[in-house]
Amino acid sequence: MSCPRAPRALLAVLALVAVGAVALTACGGAETAAVRANGQPEGAVAKPDANAAEVPASLSYADIRGIVKAIDDRRGRPVLLNFWATWCVPCIHEMPDLAKLAVEFGDGRADFVGVSLDAWVEGDGPETEQKVRDALKEAGVGYANLIYRGDQDPLVEEFEMSGAIPYTILFAPDGHPMQVWEGRVEIDALRKALDDIC
């Protein structure tokens, strides 16, 4: 399941909508109703592994050049790039599994980078950063994360995004995209894709 695409004009309106309303409308579907007051879903979210990497993950703001640099800096290893947001329930549900997989491949075989799109809706203030940091900590995410700061169109064009999240791209060690997942990624399929190129 993925968060449905929103028309570009609607994203501008969403930026003015309260976080609670966004949590109830952005991803749609039955899953959206099961969200605690802190923005984290109840129920099906796996708990982080006790052996998970140290959390919270490193976190900083980045524009498109910063995201591309994060990929380029990791050349020589596969890179998994995951676009997500705290208000997207499927995104939050897959994060603990991604965190565990990052630890599994954390021996230098692959790198993971998350990109939060929260600033599109909530702005790029300290409240957004704290909300993202809390979600990463709750999911046990120890890999680097960026909060995207910029317009939607250039990001969509650069990464050939459909507009739905979560959106995950697996880059080969030479930096070329190999595989794309739209919606919640199947962890076993992702593990196999990583095994095949590691």
C-alpha cells in the first residue's frame, strides 16, 4: 500500500493544514485511523531489534544536490534510498524492517539513506526536525536520514517519482538506479535484490 498521489496544487494547500488533519487524510485507507497522538501508528509496527544500530540516526536538511551527494558519497556499494514521511502510515510501518535490514547489511555491503518529505507539509522548523527524529528513534533507524528542503517538481523529475510514498530506489555500486518500489517494500524481495548485487 502506498500513500495516494496528491495533485501538486493540493500539496500547497496541505502545507497550511494542521498536522492532525494531514495524518488522517494524506495516506488514505483504513490504516490511517490507527495513529497515536505522536504521529506513530498503533499495532502492526515491528519493534526495533535490540541489536539495531545506535539511534536516532544522523539527520540533516538537504536539497536535491544534497541527496545526490549522499548517493555519490557512497559509490562502490549499493545504496537504498527511501522517501517517506511521518504522516504516511505505510512509510512508518516499513521503517522498522528497513532498520533491521540496514543492520544486516551494515557490514559495508550496502548503505541506506532515508529522505523525509515532512517539510513539504510542516515547513522546515525545529518541530519538523523533532517529529522526524522521534519517528526514526521509534522505528530503531540507525542509518542516515535527510529532510528534503525544496520544491516538489524538481525532486519528482530527478528521481522519476510517481508522487506516491513510500518510494524506494536501489542504486548499484556505480550509482545507477537498479530497481524501484512504490508503496511498502516487501523486505524479502529487497533482501534478495541486495544479496544479488552485494
